[in-house]
Amino acid sequence: MRLLSVAVLIITWWIVSLYVGNTRLPPPSEVLEAMLNEAKSGALFVNLGATLARVALSFVLAMTLGTAIGYWMGRVRLADRLGDPWLILLLNLPALVVIVLAYIWAGLTEAAAIAAIAINKLPTAVVTLREGTRALDPALDEMASIFAFPRGKAFRHVVLPQLAPYVAAAARSGLALIWKIVLVAEYLGRPNGVGFEIGVAFQLFDIPLLLAYSLSFAVVVFAIETALVQPFEARLSRWRPRAA
Amino acid sequence: MRLEVDISSKAFTNAAGERHDVLRNIAFTLEQGEVGVLVGPSGCGKTTMLRILTGLDHDYRGRVSRPAALRIGMVFQEPRLLPWRSVEENVRLAAPKADEARLSALFDVLELSGHRAHFPGELSLGLARRVALARALAVDPDFLILDEPLASLDAALAARLRSQIATLLEGRATMTLLVTHNLDDAVRLGDRLFLLSARPARILHEVPIAKPRSARSAADIREAKDALAQLYAADG
């Protein structure tokens, strides 16, 4: 079914390219050729690798910090009061502002890029985990306290499984956000990566190259979603009774 | 080992800022090996009292003295199992020191041996209650609390679980506190009954039952129940 829908997409693309002409929308074959050229020279893999490394680092950074801060804000009322205005500010700050400011203040460095991407994702993770922490079942907390569960055990067996769906939701929406932002950060201030290459192709008006990078990137995102994210979610919810 | 309870009052303040008394002048003691029963209409404040006795609620006037390092096992009204852990894991997590022999003996008596690997979501309420009971007994408690353990089960199932509880209580040096609104359960399982009034709850009568549980005949039980009903009627 999925293959069929991809095939329909490619055929539509091919027909449209016949109508509008090569210069605006090159046919699939030409894009594939550009893709193979980049792959042969190795540039495709270097750039994809650079982008993926940035995604991984900023994702881990934002998820770890976001989960910790969100849990804390959900449990401690004072932390929630103090943190809330910051959260609202960060949530509504445009990604571009964060990226540009990071490059101005920290220079055109790798650290600036990764920090800027992580800061964009951080507030949504905090908000999701704060909700999850507020929704923790007090009845189970009482049970753990009456049966004298040690702290670590209670966290692992009572709290974490309740937070897991929220962590998964934050991870999923966060990953989608990072995929979008990482290219902008690269375009504006990195000498490699998919975003940088797309910038180069834009300046040269090299549409096959632009599409070649965009599509390779899309394929990688799709592969990671199906191979890593979805099985992880399925594992977390294996105790739930199956829907008929 | 004994539990001494002397709560002079416990009040809640509701959202509108009004104070409501929930408990007033509750005093009783519970000895080792004894089954005390709190009998009272639903909503009279029994669950609030349990929260105080288990140390979850410290905001009351009075005194509760219990041994330090008291091992508590509790069966809640709703079973409160961890839905993401199997039946066996639920019991083992609460009772890490229980060995395999004790666990399988418990699972046998409660007819749970075939359900060890199931998740709580796959169990009926009756089964989940029995898992909760297994969990409470697996910790080898000094103080066992049963909060309406037979509520919302059909009569036959309740009777079976009641006799299983009676079997498991036999010969234990545990202090047990059973909370129920059912007189039948109270006179079949209890050694000493505390009759509670409606809110704010206080103890109306303390009724000991001298005859051991296993020796009580149907006639004894009927007699005890009639006596209780008369006490209640006398109080209006």
C-alpha cells in the first residue's frame, strides 16, 4: 500500500515535469542522477551524516533537559510559578530569532547551532512532560508509599511508565520540529550538512541538486521514523489491552 | 506490638472555605493477632481514617501510636495494581524479600497460579482483588489493612474470597483492620467490631466476638448480626 502511494507520487511528479518544463521541475530521472553523482563523490553521505549528528545531539540535549525540567515543574509548584514566564517566552520565540542570536553571540560554531536547535525544541518537551507529571495517579503514589517502595524503585516502576506516553509524544513532535529547524540553522551558518547544500543549490539555481538533497533527507527521516520511533512506541504500550 | 488510636478530630476545608468535620473522638486499640472491623455507612470517613493510620495524612488532632518500622500490607478499595507490570511483578515489587515458596503458596490459595504472567488490565475485578490481597500478604505485614475488599463482587465470589481471607488470616500474628459496610463480612471475619456513626464519624459501640472464626456456626453469625442490627436501631 505504501509502495503504491509512493509510485503514484513519482508518476504525478513525472507528468507535471513534462508540462512545466525541465527548468522549473526536472523529471525524477534527472534528480536521481544528481543524487547518484553526489553519492559517488561521497558528498551526500558526509552532508547527511553531519546533519544527522546535529539532529541526534540537539535531540538528546533537548529531551534530557526538557524531561527533567518538565518533571520538576509538574511536581514543585514554586518551580512551575518561576519557570512559567520563561516557558511562554521560549514557546513563542521564532526559531529564526534563536538561531540568529545564537550565531551572533556564540559565533558561527557547531555549539551555537546545536544549542539553538535544542532551545527551539526544549519548551515543547517541558510543557508535555509537565502535563504528564501533573496527570500522575496519586492513588499509585500512595500505594508505593504504603508498601514502602524505595525512591528509585517507585520512580522506575510507578512514575516512569506513566510518563512514557508523554516522553514518546514529546520525542515524536520534537523530532519533527528538529528535522525542520536543523536545515535552517545549517543554511544560515554551517559549512556542511543538507541545509548548507540546499543553500548552495538555491544560489546556483541547481534544482536537481536541491531536490536530490531534499529527497535523500526525506528518505532518511522516513527510515528513522519507521525503524526507530514506531517500534519504540509499540514497546512502551505493550501492556495496554489491544484495540479490537 | 499494638496499635493505639486516639483521634480527637479531623476536618477538611472545601473549595468554598467551609470546614467539615470528618472524624470525631475515635479511640480504639488493636492487639497483635486480632482482627478489628470498622463498620459504618459508606462515606462516613473510613477511608480518611485509613489514610491517617497508614501515615499518609498527618493533618489531624489526636495521637496514633504504632511501632516504628511497621510493615504495612494494604488492600485498597480499587485494587491499585500497576497496569504496566504483570501480576507476579506487582507482587514481587511490593515484597522483594518474599521467596518463591511463599509466593507460590499464596498464589495457590488465591487460585492465581495460572495468572502470574497476565497484566492487570486482562483481569476481572475479582481476580484483581485477589492479586491485591496476595500483594498485601506477600510483604508478611505486621499491620494488614483491608478496605472494603469484597465490595462490588457478586455474592458467590464474595463468599469465596471471604473464606480465602479467613484461611489466610488463620494463625498469623498480624494486626488486621477490616473496613466494611457489610455486617455479614464483619461478623464472619472480625474479632472486635467498631460500629461507626454517620459523618462526622465516631465510635458508637465496640462489640467483641469471643468465639474463634473457624468455630462460628451459621446460628452464631445470625445471632451476632441480629444483635448488631438492634444496636444500630437503638441509635436511630
